[in-house]
Amino acid sequence: MAPLGGTGGPLSPAEIEANFADIKPPLDKKRAIVDSARCFFCHDAPCVEACPTGIDIPNFIRMISTGNVKGAAVEILQENIFGGMCARVCPTEVLCERACVRNTSEDRPVDIGLLQRYAVDQLVETGKQPFQRAASSGRRVAVVGAGPAGLSCAHRLAMLGHAVTVFEARENAGGLNEYGIAAYKTVDSFAQREVDFILSIGGIEVKKGQRLGKNIKLEDLARDHDAVFLGIGLGGVNALNLPGENEMQGVLDAVDYIAELRQAKEKSQLKVGRHVVVIGGGNTAIDIAVQTKKLGAEDVTLAYRRGPYNMSATHHEQEFAQISGVKIKHWTKPVKLIGKNGAIAGVELEYTRLDAGGRLEGTGETFTIECDQLFKAIGQTLTLPSALKIEKGKIVVDAAYKTNVPKVWAGGDCITSGTDLTVQSVQDGKLAAHAIDRAFRENGHG
Ligand SMILES: Cc1cc2nc3c(=O)[nH]c(=O)nc-3n(C[C@H](O)[C@H](O)[C@H](O)COP(=O)(O)OP(=O)(O)OC[C@H]3O[C@@H](n4cnc5c(N)ncnc54)[C@H](O)[C@@H]3O)c2cc1C
Ligand code: SF4
């Protein structure tokens, strides 16, 4: 990351650590029992419908209420092996908890996410794997990418008796759980403990520093394995396409900075601007805006080209950013980066509106915001040159997660499966593992 030159935040290391405390502290036993008793244990529960991984929510909550915490954890993990991380990062306010029948104007939903965390954390902390591998099938599968999609697929394949090798480009496994999720959602080293727990099933070898397209080739993987699963996420970042973007110090890619923040031993050592501008309207934009504020930025402005309802960040996240002191300016887009001595000094923004045909246009009216750090958070892109069929920047798969390339399946953010959420990637990986297993049994090959 480019140095900022004397714009370090005024907060002390202790204040910064306090700012990054767990945003949703875990339930203790008493609260878990009280909250589990609030569940109506609905038949055909709408919360289950709303969960992308289809966890039997009333069943696990009932187990917690009767003191069977381990049983509850197994119930969750058999549908979602990343149940611990999903309990921390799922936007439950638009998924299970929105659907909960207790979510009315007079009441509040059952704390499904916190109850899930209560049960899963206790099992993960024992380090004991509750699932066993089936007898060896003799099949070998290559999984590319050790993120939620890749590891969910690997774990399910191992349960089904297949031998898995995971090829991961980075130093640590976990994907964005390790390098992307906001630090206040997953404090301490839970992401790595969860990876260790998942791998403890056995039969999964992880090879790090292996990048498909660089030191490994898809055709070699397909030749040497019975099937290949691609869970490579979205590595690239969209550009603003403004002069100076790549040259000016302080113009940064939000995802890179967040990765650095997540890996930092001492957050107070990170360079944070005094006046920060974030361009974007999704999870990443909200996360970088909130985290720079927590690191000590004096003011943080998030500029988004459309209105609040068009932002992919949920209403809850937008509200959280505003409560955290982030100013959100809707209907504005950057038109010029203003530099001084090789560094960003300001950004000119133009107001936007919809024309008669509903297309976005600039109004011609502009204003300037002073800034010494500007983050690009306008979406990520797939970076994989290969024979795979790509549409709208994502790998095309059929209903069984199969790509156009023989023996190759894909899932997670790198395909179009609805939402770019951790929980959806976990579900993709799990379902793809079953599809691969079916292909082995039906066709004798991938
Ligand atoms: C900043 C940020 C915050 C987010 N916050 C939330 C949140 O709060 N809640 C939520 O539900 N979702 C959130 N998301 C989305 C969520 O993180 C993703 O949907 C999820 O991680 C996708 O999982 P994946 O396995 O498909 O990809 P990834 O997690 O991106 O994992 C892909 C893995 O593949 C590896 N890889 C990539 N290319 C190659 C290659 N060529 N060869 C080998 N390995 C490769 C990568 O190193 C990585 O380990 C956030 C995303 C970002 C960027
Ligand atoms: S909808 Fe709410 S009350 Fe009904 S089972 Fe789900 S969590 Fe319980």
C-alpha cells in the first residue's frame, strides 16, 4: 500500500482495538436458553425457507432449549460446515430473521444468528470433527480456491469418500473469510480455527501458493483428477477509469486494504487518511468506510452513483455505516481525481439522476471533496484466462454446477448464483460436491 505521509489517525492503539471489538458479542448460556424459548418451532418454518443452506432452524433451536448444544451444532454443520462464520457474517436481517414470524412491529425476531454461533462455536472449540469420511471411493478431485465455496465442496467430497487436493493461490486458506470480512465481524483467529476444524475430517490436502493460470493449468488438473471444482471467487477489481487512478498515492483498492487490515498484527500501524472518500455501494464500500473510521479517519464520505435502494449493501448496513460516522452521498459519481505532489488531494464528483428512459446520467453540476485517501470499491471481477464460458463476468454453469469444460464444476462468487454472500458460496460448494458424486456414480466418470 502506498504510504500516506503523516496522515496517521489520531487514535491510540488501545482505542483502535476497542473500536474493532466484536460487533455482535456471543450469547452466554442464560441468554441462549431464554432466546431459544422465544422460538415457536413453526411447522414449515419460513426462516428455513429463507436460509440459503436450508438449515433446520427450529430443530437446532429446540435442541439448544433442551440443553443439547452439540446436537444443535451438528444439525447446523451438516447443512453448512461454515456455520460458525455464517453466524457472524450472514445478513440475517434480510434472510432468516426477516422471515421469522416473530418479526413484527410489536415484537423482534428470534436471534437465529447468535443462537447458531452459540452452538457451533462450542463444537468448533473442541476441535473434534463430528463427521466421518465414507470408505474411499478411489476418486480424486482437485478443488481450486480455499474459500467458503472450495472448502465446503472439499469437506462434502471428503464425507462422500473422495480424495481431495485443494490448490490455493494465497498463503492462508479461508478466502475472504480470512482476507475480506470486516475485522469487527470476525475478531481473533476464528477464521483459521474454522478452517482447521473443516480440514480435520481428513482426506483433504491443501497446497498453498498454487495459482491456476500461473503455476497450474486447468487441462493438467482435469487430466490428473476425476473432477475439478473451481471456487476461485472474484480476484480482480473494477477500475474508475479516471486519469491518475493508477499513479496517485493514496488511491487504493478497498479489497487489498481490507486484506492488509485483516492480516495486520497491529492495526495502529496501518496508514489511514484524515479525509477518506470511498466510491461504491456494496458490502466492500460499507466495510472499508466503517473500518477507516474505526482506524481514526477524521471524516469518511461514501459516494454512490444511485439511491439508497439501489445499493447492494443492505439497509441495516447503510444505517450501521451512518451510525459509525460515515457520510453517505447518493446520486454522485467521481469525474476527476485531483492530485498534489503525486498524491490524491481531492475528488470532483458530479450529481447524477435517471433520464426519461431510466438510464443514469450526470447532471453537469459538480462539487469537490478534499481527501488524502480514496478507496475504489466498485465491484470485483473474475481474473481467469481459460476455455471456460463466461457471461456477465462470471463462469457459466448449469443447474448441477457443471461448466462447459468436461470434468469441471464451479461455484461461489465466480458463478452467477444469486447473491455474492458467504452462505451462498457454502451452499454452492456443498451442492456441487453432491453433483460431482452423482456424476461419478451415474457415468463412472466426471
Ligand atoms: C470486503 C468484503 C466484505 C464482505 N463481507 C461479507 C459479509 O459480511 N457477509 C457475507 O455473507 N459476505 C460478505 N462478502 C462476500 C463473501 O466474502 C463472498 O461471497 C465469499 O467469500 C465467496 O466465497 P468464494 O469461496 O466463492 O470466494 P473467495 O472467498 O474469494 O475465495 C476464493 C479463493 O480462491 C483463491 N483463488 C483465487 N484465484 C485463484 C487461482 N487462480 N488459483 C488458485 N486459487 C485462487 C483465493 O485466494 C481465495 O482463497 C464480503 C466480500 C468482500 C470483498
Ligand atoms: S420463524 Fe422464527 S419462531 Fe418460527 S421456527 Fe423460525 S425462528 Fe422459530
